[in-house]
Amino acid sequence: MVGLNKIVMYAKELSGCEWWLLKKVFYYSRNYERVPLELLTRQKLFKEDYLRQCIRKLNRYGLVEFFQQPYEGIRLYTRGADLLALKKFSDRGLIRGVGRQIGVGKESDIIEVLGYDDKKYSLKVFRLGRISFKHVRKKRKYGPVEKWTPWIYRNIYAAKREFEILRYLYLRGASVPRPVYRIMHMLLMDFLDGMLLNDIDLEENEVNNFLEQIISGIKVIYDLGYVNGDLSQFNIFILRNKKVVFIDWPQAVRSDDPRAQELLNRDIKNIVRYFIRRYNVKYKSVIKLLSKYGFELIK
């Protein structure tokens, strides 16, 4: 897959017609898997020959796909949606440069970006359906579930939901990234200056401290009304200042949800198993720690 830093190179090469096409195909993708060409030509903003020329260029750059059968239509590629969202961030004075990829998961990428204030930020790009759309629909309730929802709008719903949850938790003191802004399927956050728990080798004298930080953080968030529901070593960040930060919240449920206790227990199990397996933490000390925060591990 082409990285964002390569995609942005196309921005200066697109004409007004090509940007218009990207916006229109995105807009109509809510109702069409393949946007009919006739829907675009009838608007008579550009001559049809020139419009087709622009479509060919977008297709050559891998931003859209053009079909001739069963009708002439255009489908937005992931790259096209990415470029459109990045342009919106730039137009709003939020992002002026794209850097390295910080993390990659089944359902999102995290990219280092530079703001117009010359500060680093983290950009979360939602990639629901990268593994399996059927899996996503079964496991995640993003957007309307009673009808077909295009991949881009399912990602937008997920980004919107995570932004709202992060804002709620951050303003109440939970250890989550500060959400800055959301556009389409991208979420801009304060820079995650650190590494995933999975990618760090903790010192022996650090293990118990980090485990307690995680358990106490889960408790704080639970008391604020949320359970992550998919917590593991792959969505806990350890910052350079040794602070634990919980990421990935679109799948979270409210603490009073009928599934909350089951999901909470699963979250705690995932973390406990990881620390026991990797750092040989004693089971008795884990039970004592959980009891301190009012948790009970259900086998």
C-alpha cells in the first residue's frame, strides 16, 4: 500500500476538475458503490471529454477506479479518500507535512504529521475492512447496521465515535490522547511520543509499576462510564515520560451496557496474561492488585 507521504505528492499535480471529481465521487459514494458517470456529466460544470481525461488521470494515480460495465461508473480508492481528507486538514491550517508511520493495526494506521504550528501530531487513519468486511460488520457496530454502508462511511462513523469518546474521557482526566480534530476517516491527536507496550522491553523494576498504571487507568475509565472492549498490549502506549496512554476507542461500550462486565473481564485478562507470559508476574500479586482497585478476575 502506498504511504500517505507518497500520496500527498499527487496534491500539487491535480487540477480543479480532478479535485472536484474526488469530492463528488466521495459525496455520491454514500448511495453508490460505483458512482454513475452520467450523474457527474449532467452537472455540466466541465465538458465531458475533459471530465473523462481527468478521470483517466485519477485512475492512473490510483485514486479512483473506472468501470465501463454494467454502466460507466467511478469508485473511490482508499488513496483518493486519504488525499481528499489530507487536503481538508491542510485547508483548515491543521496539517502541513506527513511523516513516518508510527503504528499499524488491523483497523487503523497511526502517522506522524507536522502542524502549521511546527508541532508534531499523531494522525489516526481508520482502515476498517482491511482484513475482512464481514468480520468488521459482525464485531463492530459502526454506522447503520440495517443497510449496506460503504467502506469509507463506515470508517467515518468509527472516527467520529472515537473522537467523541476521546474528548469525553480526556476532559475528565483519563489517560487517553487529546483529540484535536476529525475530518472524514482521519483523527488528529496530540503526538504519541513513545512506543506500544508490545514493542518495549520493560526493566524488571518497572514491570509492577506499569501493570498498576494500566489497572488503575482501566478503573478510572470504567468509573467515567466506559469499557474499552478490545484492550491488549497493542493499544497501550508507553510515552517517553513513562506515562501509560490508552488508544483505540471506537468499539468501546458504556459501563452500563449488558456486555460491559464480560468485556471488562476480557480486557483485564488480556493484560494480565501478557504480563504473566512476558514478565513472569506472579498470579497472587496480580489478584492482590486487582482487588485493590475493586476488580475480580473471572476465569
